[in-house]
Amino acid sequence: MGFIERRNGKYRARYRDPLGNQRCRTFTRKADAERFVREMEVDVERFEVSEEVTRVGLAISSPSPLV
């Protein structure tokens, strides 16, 4: 689950990536920060890797289908 905090007049969106590491990004509008956190939470639930995680060189694969 992510959360929003206000720092120095900007909004910091914090969330956990699929590997459990805490990530953050700052926005000038609270609505943008909230939307970002919602999108990241959906990506984690779907096992999708965000652009930021990929840039660091980390990747996970989605579970294989049951046979």
C-alpha cells in the first residue's frame, strides 16, 4: 500500500515495488501523486514491473500458468 506526504510544498508518493523495496516520486499536485500510487499498487498486484524498477535493473516474471 502506498501513501502520500506533503514535503516542502510538494507531494511525495511512496510505495513498495514488487521486490518489497520502498520507492518514491514527487509531484506538485496531490491528485497526480494519488493517481501514481494507485497505478503502482495495481502494477504490483498484477506482477508488472514499473519503469523505475526496470531502470535499476531488477525484474520479476509473472507466475507460470498451472498445467
